[in-house]
Amino acid sequence: MVDLADIRAATEGLPRSYEVLVRDQIKFRVGQIVYLAVAPDEKSMGIGFPKEERDAIIAAQPDKFFRPRPSDERFRWIRVHLDAIDTDELRELVLEAWRMCVPKKVAAAYFDRPD
């Protein structure tokens, strides 16, 4: 199971990303766009995800992924059970959600940097 410390580690160092607390909920943003939100109980998170792929991944892996609240259905968003993923999968989800929010040049510079 991943936790808030793992989420913070996965978002650390991402250009233009920052953490905020909104109504007792931890969110990660690029500008004003939220790309990750941790549930208040810290057992799940909402994360940016392509709408056109959402139904397929929920059907394929219902133990990991579930639908966003009805009010969030219109957004590119999916919910994830934190006890069903490991840190590698978390990092992959975070990077893809972040990439959807930053300019292409920023993402390209980040992924092209030497390790």
C-alpha cells in the first residue's frame, strides 16, 4: 500500500507542481489545475486520467480503479485505491497525470534530463 509520504515523494521535483490544502484535502496542482487529490481518509486518491480510457481500465482492474464522483465525471479523472497499487505504479500514474497539465515543452525537458 502506498501512503501520503509515497505520494509526496512521487510528486517531488516535478516542475510547476505544488501541494495545497483545500477544505482539509491535500491536492497537487500545476497552476490552478488539480492533477491529484488525496481522499480525506488517505485510502484513495483522485488523479488526472484520460476520459476515453477510464471505462476500460475500471472494467479491467476494478480492484484498483473506480469512478469519480458524479460531479467529477466530466473531467479527465479517475479514483484509485491506494492499498491496491505499489510505488512504481503510483509514480507512473502521477507522471502521466502531471504530464496532462504542463506544457509539452516542460514535460519534454523533464523526461529528457539526464538521470
